Amino acid sequence: MNIPFVDLKIQYQSIKPEIDAVFESILTQARFVGGPQITEFENAFADYICADHCIACANGTDALEIALLALGIGAGDEVIVPAMSWISTAETVTTVGATPIFADVLPGEFTLDPVEVEKKITAKTKAIIPVHFYGRSADMGELMIIAKKHDLKVVEDAAQAHGAEFSGRRVGTFGDVSAFSFYPSKNLGAYGDAGGILTNDEKLAKNCRLIADHGQVDKHNHLREGRNSRMDTMQAAVLDVKLKYLDQWTNARIERAKYYNSYLADLPVETPHIDDQHRHVFHVYVIQVKDRDMVRQKLNEKGVQTQIHYPKSLPELIPYQKLFNSDDYPVAKKLGAMGLSLPIYAELTREQQDYVIAVLKEELT
């Protein structure tokens, strides 16, 4: 049996008539940039997340960078970010002229450790970027207490967490502003790059929108310098269709994660934490296993595709090696060495899951 890590083709087939119809409509109208579909999706996604404003942009990295710029983060400032994340979380801090400061992540949860965050705060610290990692919310209760205590801005990196919740509240609504990615493999994915910025602050929303569109409030009326970071009409239309199915697909992911946890419990692996306080939406399902690369090779030989998210912690990457000692972030470093992502998506069948579990049992017992 061959089990793909992700299968976007089967998802498309399940909604093909709706997707084809919106494509035909846009092609007929020939309005590929700035169509009404953009505003329709912005409103729909803001309603879904329970935020007041959504600003569509070109991708999740732009969403983070624009949010930081709109908050006035720049040269001389420090921003605390988790030691384990995709590089965009730290990269965007650097590109606005500030300095990323790494804090380790919580064992088993892999989101920012609030205790480690508070240790990193200096007079230069201006913001925290909690990442809702793998689809699990960061501890927004403790992090918001710390932010308020030290008068810090909070930019939620929700690129992997569409619909995730902390204590019954959607992520993306705790901080000053949040950034989402709609990369095709995300739980809510476009058919190309796309991103979104969400906030309840009207002034901040206007500033983000200005930056994303060359600083112009209307055609040729530029109030500041910005950039070209547009979501195109096709992507907005696709996302608007998919948004209607997101909770259905998410519930299917959660059910499959629970099934994995149940049947992998007796194996020498660490499985993801599932608890009532967090609605973990399982953008990826990551186990920790010794001899990870060997186990991955054996799974691949048996037709099971896997991925590694991510093979190195951020302090281990070349851009940061001279500034940080990766040994200071043991939880993140261990995850980089042992984390293995198994196939998980709404269309993954029970037969396919049983095969993945069987192959793992064969290799680990």
C-alpha cells in the first residue's frame, strides 16, 4: 500500500463542482486582482476566527512582517520567538531591522515556554511571537499575562492553526495582531501562496492594509511606503469555498489523531498531547522516536510517506549559529532530532491509518 503524506487531489475531487464554478466565473469576469471575492473572504474568515478585521495578503511570511511593521517594531528592538518554528517566525523580525531572541519550547507541547520567555525579557524587548505550533495553541493565558506585565506587543503566528482554540477561544484573537498562512498544504489552503492578517484594532488594521498595498489609501494616493502583497482573486475564491468545510475537515483530523494516539500508545514513541484546554487542529501529527531517520526510511520502503517538521531548531540554522548556542534550547533541539510527521488529513482512510500503524509496530517492536 502507498500512503501519501498529503493528498490534495482527493480533497479537490470532493469539492470539484464548487471550485470549477468559481474558476469559470473569475475567468469569465477576467478580474484576477482585487475582485470582490477578496473582501468576501476577508469578511468570512474574520467572522470564523471571531476577529473584527482581516487583511488578505500574499503569504504568511508577509503577514508576519507587515504586522511587525504596523506595530512599529524596528532597529534596536528585540522580539522573543520560539526556538522551534519555521524560519519565517525569526526571519521577519530580522527583515524589519529588529533582533530575534529565542526561548525554548514546552516539552510535549512544543509551543513557547512562558517561564523561558520571561527570562529573555530586557529593556529592548518590544514583542513576543507565540507560534501555535503543529496546530496546537500556545499557552496564551500565561503569555498574555507576561505581555501585559512588561507592556509587550503580541503577534500570534497562527500559520498552522486555522480554527485552533485555547480555553474555548479561537487563536488569532488573543494578541494585538495575528498572521495566517494559506499555503496549499495548510488545513485551510489556497491553490498557491496566500496569507492573512487579523486584528481587533481598527487603526492597526488600516496600517496593515496600507503597508500591503504600497501605502496607498486609494489609487495614487500614497500615505507611506509599503509593498505589493496582494492575495489574488482566484485564491480568495478557493479559500471562500474551502472555509465552509474547514470544521468538518478539522474534526476528521482530530479523530484520526486520537486514533493514532490510541494505537501507538504501547510503542516506544512520544505522541502529541491532546487535552480539553486546547483544540489541537493537527496541521501535522508529529511523534518523537529514537533513530528517527532509520524509522523514516523503513516507512518509506513500505510505501508510507512522512515528513520532518523541522530537522533543526532555529538556533542550529546557519543564520543564527554565531548568535546563539543551540544547547541552550534542549527541548527544541531534541524535537529537531526526533520529530517525525505521519500522514494525517481528512480523507485518510481507516485502512490507510491501520497500515501506517502496522508498519510502525513492525519496525519498533
